[in-house]
Amino acid sequence: MVKRLCCSGWLVFSSCLLLAALVSSKHHGNPANDLVEIINNNRTSHKLSKLNDSPGLGCMALQFAKSCKGNCSRNGTINCTPSEDDFTEVFAPNCGVELPTFGTITGHIVGCHSKYLEPSLAFVNVLVGNNKALSILRNKSHNEVGVGMVGVHKGPFFWTVLFSSGKTNSTFVLENRGAGIQQKKGCYSGSSIPCSAGQNIKADSVIFNNVMIIGFLCAHLLQKLYFNLL
Ligand SMILES: *[C@@H]1O[C@H](CO)[C@@H](O)[C@H](O)[C@H]1NC(C)=O
Ligand SMILES: *[C@@H]1O[C@H](CO)[C@@H](O)[C@H](O)[C@H]1NC(C)=O
Ligand SMILES: *[C@@H]1O[C@H](CO)[C@@H](O)[C@H](O)[C@H]1NC(C)=O
Ligand SMILES: *[C@@H]1O[C@H](CO)[C@@H](O)[C@H](O)[C@H]1NC(C)=O
Ligand SMILES: *[C@@H]1O[C@H](CO)[C@@H](O)[C@H](O)[C@H]1NC(C)=O
């Protein structure tokens, strides 16, 4: 009798662990990669070329987004125009982009919103909400794309897209055999690393809620078992 109850207690406990692991593993995507896919789908459905996903460009887009902190107005307009020198003297070094491989940037789009938005909503509402951005997206000079995004704690989120005419694999090469410098905050496209803080504000609260619910369920089940034992 005691042995059986111990067994079922162990079973409940391990299923709880498994459930918790499943729930938290569901949120390891990278919304910056999703945006590259959305951009490419939109281009190809308008008979334009698919752009190569460049991690070096993506990481610089993240630096660009970070540099816009404090420049998002309440109505969602943004005034953020880093100088050309910022790209080569700040953004590239922060990413570990090998300077001799720095290519031509053929366009950029930047946008902000008071909170995190899912990639498809960010695309429509934040990035290509006006004709100017749409014409940049549809420019034929681009070969490569990189997306960066970062959020301010309890503040606005920033999204940046960089386009380049560079050739695949030979421009914006990241040092350390493509790994570059690890980023502490934000997301960028082209990286295999699931992103850290970019989506934290949202994803963390979702994971937290789910873990709390599972915690309560498990505690409840274990309590039941314990009283059965007495
Ligand atoms: C948005 O806010 C900025 C700065 O506060 C202002 O210059 C701009 O005219 C506003 N735009 C719209 C569409 O309301
Ligand atoms: C942010 O806005 C301020 C004030 O409008 C401006 O001086 C500054 O250059 C902007 N920052 C960037 C990176 O554009
Ligand atoms: C496309 O981008 C290039 C490089 O930025 C620019 O010179 C050209 O005017 C753009 N073309 C259109 C149609 O906007
Ligand atoms: C591409 O994006 C633009 C801007 O959101 C939208 O108007 C257009 O319908 C999209 N094209 C396709 C084929 O989804
Ligand atoms: C670029 O690099 C990727 C991965 O390293 C490789 O699969 C691909 O063939 C390369 N493309 C070109 C054009 O060299």
C-alpha cells in the first residue's frame, strides 16, 4: 500500500517536471527570424528576390535599435538617424563584424511601439505602415537583410531592418568563425541562439504564468496523495 502511493507520488512529480519543461521550451523562438521570413514572403509574392539572412547585418540592426532608446514618441513616430560613422565605429565593433567585410547598406527601416507586438503585427503596424517604408522594402538593390529588436523595461519596443547589396557570406562577416560578440540584450536575425531580452517582457510573463499554474496543480495533486496516505 505504502509502496504504491510512493510510486504514484513519484509519477505525479515526474509528470509535473516534464510538463513544466514542455511549457518553457515552447517559447524559444526568435521573432527577428520570423520577421525576415515575413519580409521575404512579402517580397517574393511581389516578384522580388528573396533576401539572404545576414547575422552580421542583423546584429548591427540590433545595435541600431538600441541606439534609438529614448526617441520613441507617444504616437509611435520615431526620430532616429545614427550617423554613418556610428555604423563602422560603434555598431560593427559591438557585434564583432570584421571591418574589411563591411558592405554597402542600401536601406533601413526603423519603428517603435509602446509594447511588444507579435512579428506579423509588428511588420504591418510598425515597420511598413507607410509608403516610404514599403518602397524601401521593395527596392531591387537589396541582396541581404538583417532584423534587430529590443525592448526597454516597461517601455517601448524598437524594431530595425537593415538592407544591403552585399554578396552572400562575404559581407558583414562575424569574427570568431561567425559567432561574433555575444549580445546580452535583444534579438537579431540570422543567429542560431534563441534571443534573450528582446521578447522577455512578454515571453517571461507567459512562462511565469504557466509555471505558476502547473505549480498549483502539482501541489494540489501531491497534497491529495499525502492525505490518502494518512
Ligand atoms: C507625433 O509626435 C511627434 C512628437 O511628439 C510630433 O512631432 C508629430 O507631429 C506627431 N505625429 C502625429 C501623426 O501625430
Ligand atoms: C534622438 O532624438 C534626439 C532629439 O530629437 C536627437 O538629438 C538624437 O540625435 C536622436 N538620436 C538618434 C540616434 O537619432
Ligand atoms: C533603391 O536603393 C538604392 C540604394 O539605397 C537607391 O539609390 C535607389 O534610389 C532606391 N530605388 C528606389 C526605386 O527607391
Ligand atoms: C505586403 O505588405 C504590405 C504592407 O503591409 C501589404 O499591403 C501587402 O498586402 C503585403 N503583400 C502580401 C502579398 O502579403
Ligand atoms: C554561405 O554559407 C552557408 C553556411 O555556411 C553555406 O551553406 C552556403 O552554401 C554559403 N553560400 C555561398 C553563396 O557561399
